[in-house]
Amino acid sequence: MSILYGRGCGVDVSGEALFRQVTFALEAGDKVGLVGPNGAGKTTLLKACLGEWPLESGQVYLTGSVGFLPQNPVLEGEETVWEGMLTERADLIRVGEELRTLETQMSQPDQKLMQRYAALTETFERQGGYALEAQVRRILAGLDLSEERDIPIRHLSGGQKTRLALAKLLLRSPEILVLDEPTNHLDISALEWLENYLREYAGTVLVVSHDRYFLNRVVHRILHLEQGELHEYKGNYTEYELQRALAEKTMAREAERVAKKIAHLEEYIRRNKAGVNARQARGRETQLQKIVPVHRKKTARGPGVALSAAGRSGERVLDVQGLALSFGEKTLFSGVDLSLRRGERVALLGRNGVGKTSLLKAILHKLPYRGMIRIGANVLLGYYSQEHEGLNPANTVIDEIRQASSLYDPEIRSLLARYGFRQEEVFKPVSVLSGGEKSRLALCKLFLGQGNFLLLDEPTNHLDAQTREVLEEALIDYEGTILAVSHDRYFLDKLAGKVAELFPGGLKVYEGNYTRYLEAKQAERLEAESEVRREMPEARQVRGEQRRTSREEQKREKKVRELEDGIADLESKLHSLEEELAGCSADYEKAMALHQACEEIRAEMEEMLQTWAELGES
């Protein structure tokens, strides 16, 4: 039986049908991506599945526990990140507390008490109670929240709150994970960690994402929602694209064949309806009535982006030497050197918070810095901000273009139509635009400027797959220079000719696209591991010489080793006793003896651990 099943689902928005007769099924362990153009209703379909949006028709059946990550989760409170994570498994913590209470009550034999203790122990172990804190640390580290573990949740940034909401959801580990754009606010290392985590996840995953690289690595089935219809494709995102393109081509050929046949029959009927072949013409009319025309639905396309540079820059576009940037007493990075030549496309990567956006703003002289930044001759800068800082919320869409150009209104409306703003949409206030609409408007303004050196900060954020593809093609054909910050690895693979990795101590440039960068990083890791192995014998020899210089040090280390061996032996004995204790709930005397033995071993271990810690500090 399917763990999530929707049959004939239909939803209305503002009195109009968004989709109708949508049917789908998810089985246990499925990894499914839900894709489609902006506005198709992907998020609405997710909410309808969870009962958060009313269905006009159809039914949804859920047979497992569900965890939902919205695009903009709301998290507040005085508790710290660590406390918030543990609160997510308050049920398991309560089981642990009850176990400790029962242990203090087991001085007298009681069959019901022993049975309760055995059952709770089994539940606690099965649900990962003994490894709970280790799992919390693992998830926080994977999503780059380790350093924020003691910070109150209300002090986190919006991106950090989104990552924490995802972390809490992963810790809860429901049978069905429903994720709406989970890759927002994740740097590349966190993205890769999440991909690996979801691939190994035992439950079902339904994810809405515009990150094509992510979908390629995680899902094995695609649901495509467009123009009110849902179609299923087996395979990852790349396989879905191939299947869909083939289906569209097949449909086009069939539509053309049927149209030609209809035209041929109509022409025959027109020429022969009143002549000697009138009888045959009536037969053709009967044939014509039986033919069902093939109507090709218009596939959503991205905006008609046209990108050109106003003029040719000099050969040297940018020279950065010894650049350092600080906020108060905190230095984001220092020692950054970067040189760009005309026509180069460089991707700027680095962990969240390392200062990638700040580096772009320093180049624009919007932030104070130390070091040297030299812009080349005839360079006209164009800047795309991921926060859309260049858009005035008080303006309408058409006002934004009026103020950025000398075009007349008919020309502006024609231009905006190419970016998806048609008819009355040009009079919408910027303040009410969706993330995707703001991105398209910001791109329109950027390309109007005709800069020959583009600084792009997450240009694919909020864009659907079709618009991303159009943007990629426009940038590939662009003759100017590009420095782009992006976590969209699919975009980086197609566009970048070099990858510059920013870290607190400087910047390192790698030749090639993102895939070549990964290969280079892997080679560096292998070389570092090899170097460590080569140095190990020498390091052991040095440590041996140092130990020989002090007899007391030798005695201390011997004692440490003895303690470590003793602790390991006690841990093994304790584990065996606990297993034996769990299986003898009916034998009171034996159970009490085992419980006493466990307590004695724990006390001895505590004493040995204290001695071991003191020796380690000396």
C-alpha cells in the first residue's frame, strides 16, 4: 500500500482552478522530485497533501508520520540551538528520564517494574536514545550550525533558522519527509552533506527544488506539474529532461500528421462536395468527424533574455592584491589576490559567512577594505544582488524600468513581457512580487545596464528551471567578464571557466568548471593523506625521543594506556551485563544482582575516567 496517495486532486486559487484530476502515489523509500514552472502550484500541492490547503475535489491518503519543511519556516524562542534540537525528541528524553527513575526504584524485586524497564530499554535503544546527542552533533555539523549551538534561536539569521528547521526535521526522522526548497541558504559543503543524508534516508522523500544538481543526486522519480496537469517520469532530473523532450517531439510529429490529414480531408470535401464525387465526399466527412485533433499545450518557457555589453573593456578587468575585510574586531578574510582578464568567467565559492558577498561589495566600493582593488580601463560594472537591494519596494514594475532607462512606455512594456510581466502585471508594486518575479525584474534591470563586467550574487535563486536555462544560455553567449557567487552547481558547471575558493586566509583559484574543481580538491585530499602517512614514522620517532627524555612522562603515559585498556574492558562488561539484564525480567534475584553489578562497574568507570582526565591535563 502507498504511504502517500492522491487521487483526482483539484485546488482552486482566487476562484480559479490551479489544477484538476491530479493523481500520484509514493511508496515507502521513494525519493521523488516535484518540479514545474513558478506559479504551477507545487507548494500548494504539498500543502494540500498535508491538509494545510483545502481540496476542491479528490482525496489524499497518508499512512505514515510526516515532517514538512516550508520555504520560510518560523522559529523563535529563548532556547538555544542545542536545546531546540533536543526538544524535537522530547519523547525520547522522557523515556531516558523514566529509565533512570526506574533504576533508582529497582532495589526491591517487582515483576511489573522489571517488565516496564525492559520494554523501555528496548524502545530507547531502538529509537536511538543512546546515540541521540551524537546524532544532534552530526546533523548540526552537516548543516554548518555547530558554532551556533549555544546561541538563542531568536538571534539566528533567516538562513540559519531555515537550516535549523531542516536539522530538527531530520532529527525527528519521520516516515515521509516533505521538503519545499530545502537547498536555500545551504553552502556547497552543506548541500553535499544533505544529498548524502537523503540518499541514505530510510523513509520516503518528496522534495520541491529548482536545484537540478541536487535532484540528479537524490531522486529517482520526477513529478512534473504544469498547466494543471501532473506527469510522472522515471529517473533523475537529467533523465526526466530527456524523456520530456522526446515526448514533446513525438507529440509535435503526431499533431503535425493529424493536422495534415484533417487539411487533406477538408480540401477533398471542399472540391468534391457538389460534384460527381459527392458520395465519396460525404464518406470523407464521416471520417473527418471521427478524427480527434491533437492539441499541443504550450510549454512554459523562460524570459526572452538578451544580454549584451555596451563596449569592450581593456584586457585587464580587475586586479586585487592583499585584500582584507573586517566588521568591527572580526576579520572575514585577508590576503586575497585575484586577477581577471577580459572574457573570463569565474565562480566564487566558499563557506557561508566567509565573505563572498562582502568581496563583491568591496569591488563595488560599497564596503571599506584594506589592500588594493584596481578596476581596468573602459570597465562598466553591473551588479546583481541576491537581496534585490536595487529594487525600490515603493515602485511599480514599470516604474523600476522607467527610472533605469530612457525607453518609452510601449518599449518598456514590450521588454517586460519578455521577462514574464504582461498586461496589468507591469503595474504591480515591487513590494508584493514573489521571489521569482523580483529576480526576473532585477535581471531585466541588470541587462539594461549593458555592463561589460558582471558581479552576480546568487543569480539563479528563486528562478524556475526554464528561466535558469535561458539565463545560462544568455551568459554563455555574453562577451564580457563575469564573477559569480552561486551554490547552483549545475549553473557553475555550464558557465565557469575558473573556480576561486575564498577562505579566511586568502583565495585559491582552480582552472576549469565545478566538476574539475571537485576533482582537484579530491586530488589535494589524497595528497594530504599520503603526506600524513609518509610523516607518521618520523613523527613516531620524534615522539619516542621526547618520551625518553622524561621517566615521569613514560610512567604517566603507561598509566594512561592502562586506564584506557581498563575503561574499554569495563565498557565491554557493562554492555554484556545490560544485555543479560534486559532478558531476565522474570528472575528477580538475578536481575537485582545484575543491576547491582552494573552500578558497581559504572562507579568504577567514573573513577577511572576522572583519573584519566587528570593525567591528560597534566
